[in-house]
Amino acid sequence: MFIEKTTRRFIYVAPKSRFMREALTILRKEVNNESAVLGFVGAPFTLASYVVEGGSSKHFTKIKRLAFSEPKVLHALLQKFATSMAKYIQYQADQGAQAVQIFDSWATELSPVDFEEFSLPYLKQIVNSVKQTHPDLPLILYASGSGGLLERLPLTGVDVVSLDWTVDMAEGRRRLGADVVVQGNVDPGVLFGSKEFITNRINDTVRKAGKGKHILNLGHGIVVGTPEENVAHFFDVAKGIRY
């Protein structure tokens, strides 16, 4: 996905990039169904934040100023992103993605009431649109620091809620309920520890998640400088777990 032009009234997103088609085709051929190919997209509010803020931000004052002073403008932008991202997910699925993760990294900068206005409706719209054409495509939602919004995330209709490491897995399971599939949530920093320490944290996470409906994963991406042998150990331990 790339943005050709942005103004307060207009945004054009080109979802059908040739490089994505080629990358997914090559990946599916290489893994030969031995591993799943995961696609990903940004969520409308997170993408809008990057556009309005001009990059990352500490306080998100620009996007919040727009939200609270000219909400119609922000809603128009969010609607364009929701439409584009639904098409982008469908495109990735058609080109070989077997599951897609939606990243709403900055939605947790919103209060719960503002999340319900500026993020939740557009996530629902994306999920509904994709499920109409690809009902069996698993959709995963990740939001950094989601503890304050946890109960609201399943309302989007996604198949999996991904937890970051700031949420205790046992508490996350309790708050989400036994029927929600959860993913995560080992702290990526744990991979700097000893192999014994890594093993213990993995087992603790799995124990707290309970049997079934849990996808073991890190609570975010691997940090630069992480020892490769520790990453390999994480996978070795994970593959040996039997629920």
C-alpha cells in the first residue's frame, strides 16, 4: 500500500501493488503449505494518525485536534481508509495470504468513548466487507497497549485478538472470555534472556492462556539485536508444546 497524495479532502490509496502479488506468490511457492502466509494491513485510525501527524507522535495532538474540532473531516478520511484496507485484505487473500493481521497500533491513544467513535466502526466495516467475500479468511487484530480497550476489541468481529505483553495473559483470558481466540503475548525482550528463562516464560504464557484457542506468539515484533539462537529456541520450544 502506498499513498499517492494526501490533503484534508482527498486521499488516494493504491492497494493492488504488483510487488505484493509477486511477494505472496513467491512465499506460497517457497513454503509449500508447510507454513501459513500471513498478510497485514494498517487500521484506519492508525493510518490516519500517520497522515495527520506526519509520522509517529508522542502525544497525537494533531489527530486529536482534528477529531475533536472537525470530526466530519476525520470521519471522511477514516472511511476512505476503511474502504481501501478492506479491498487490500481481499487482494492479499486472492494472491495467497492465508490469514491477515490488522494493526491498530495507535488506537489505544484514544479513550474508550473515542475508540468507539473513531476506530471501532471502521474496524467492523473492514471485517464485514472481507467476510462477505472471504468468509473463511482468519482476521487478527493487534493494538499496542490495549489493556484499557480489551473488551471492545472482539466487538470488531475479528477471529483472533492479539495481546501485547503489557496485558497479563491470565487477565486477558478472563476479560475476553474462553470463546475468544487470543494470540501472544511473550515480551520480545524475554529473548535477550537465557534459554531457561525463555522456556519458563513461554510455559507460563501457555498455562495462563489455558487449553485451546491460543496462538503462542510474541507480544510484538522481534527487537533489533535479539540473538538469533534465542529466536530459534523460542520456535523449538513452541513447536514442542502440546495443548
